[in-house]
Amino acid sequence: MSQERIKTLLQQLQQELAKTTTVDAETLAQVKQLDSDIDQWIEDAEDVNSPIMEDAIALEARFAANHPVAERLIREVIDTLARIGI
């Protein structure tokens, strides 16, 4: 359930970012990389020292001022990751 929720939230985040023109290419690349890293972590479920949480927190900080919806979505991702032990 939590893994499905994370995937849904990441899809919503990417959809939200696709609607705005104020997100730079580097941030979009970071979101896609985070999505890929989470998918890999879910598949492997081995790397407990993964930088996923740090990457998600960094994205949350980037969104804080200019993208409140994206910030809320990434915060939900962070909370869900924390609940499943990342």
C-alpha cells in the first residue's frame, strides 16, 4: 500500500510540475531521478543507506517558496518513505 502511494504521489508531482513553466530543467531532472531511485529501491529493498530521503528533502526545500502544491506532494512522499523505513 505505501509503495503504491509513493508512486501515485510521484506521478501527481510530475503532473503538477508539467503544468508550470517556472520549474527549471535541473529540478525536473532531480524529480525524475528521485522517481527512478525510489522504483529501484522498491525493487531491491536492500539498500538502507540510500540517499533517497536526502534527495526528497532537498527537493522539498526547492519547492517551498514557489511551488506549494509540489512541496505538499513531496512532503507526503517523505512522510510515506519514513513510514516504510527509508
